[in-house]
Amino acid sequence: MRRNLLRLGRALAFVVLVSGIAIALQLVWPAAHAAPVYLAAVAFAAIVVAPLVYWLRPPDTALLRARITELESELEEREQQWNAKLNQIVEHLASDHESDLGDAMLEKEGARAEVRQLKVTVTELLRQLSQLHASPVSSSSGSEPSPDSPPSRR
């Protein structure tokens, strides 16, 4: 409804403009007939004045506001997409880091277990060595043959 009123107002303004131009032309050329004067007035208004009025009119703020809203929503959507991608990358990096830490912890615990086993083995070997040094080996006792003597036949 508002647009129709605006169009009607513009049409009336154009008619008034053409009439004003026609009156001015008749004042300049009083001997001219009315029909050619009105045609000249319409042509002048259509060619010169109408584009000038179009370019001098204020911008349609509703369209500009709608475009601004559209661009802002598009920007927000792109920011959300970017943040989602960035969060996904960070999550992958964090999970990779956590799995690497888990692997390192497993290797560390495996190395500790190996060291404990080696300590037990070394302790056992030291105990056996101390037992060998503590008990004198006698070759004449006959209970145990010496390693250098030949085996006895019984």
C-alpha cells in the first residue's frame, strides 16, 4: 500500500514538473502551440530531470538494513564454521598428544619393570657369588668332585 502511494506521489510530482516546464516554455515562446510545448516538456523532464531526481533521492534504508543483516548473519555463520574447524584441529592435536603421552608412560613402566627384574637377577647372582666365596671348596673331602678332576667310576 505504501509503495503504491509513493508511486502515485512520484507520478503527480512528474505531472506537476511537466506542467511547470510547459508553462515556462510557453512564457519563452508564446506563439508556440500547446501540444508541442507539452511534448517538449515531457521529453525534457524524462531525459534530464527524472534521472536527476532518481539520483538525488535518499537511499532505501530498508534494503540496506536487510543487506547488512544478511551480511552479518553470513559473517557469524562463517565464524562458527571456522571455530568448529579450529576446535576439531585442536581436539585432534590434544588426542594425539595424549596418546603419545600414554605410549611414553607405557614404555617408561616397561623400562622400570625391566630394571626391577635386572636388580632381582643381580641380587640373586651376588648372593650366589657370596655363597661360593663363603664356603671353602676342598678337593680332598670327596663329597663334591672338583671341576678339574676326572669323574670317578663307582
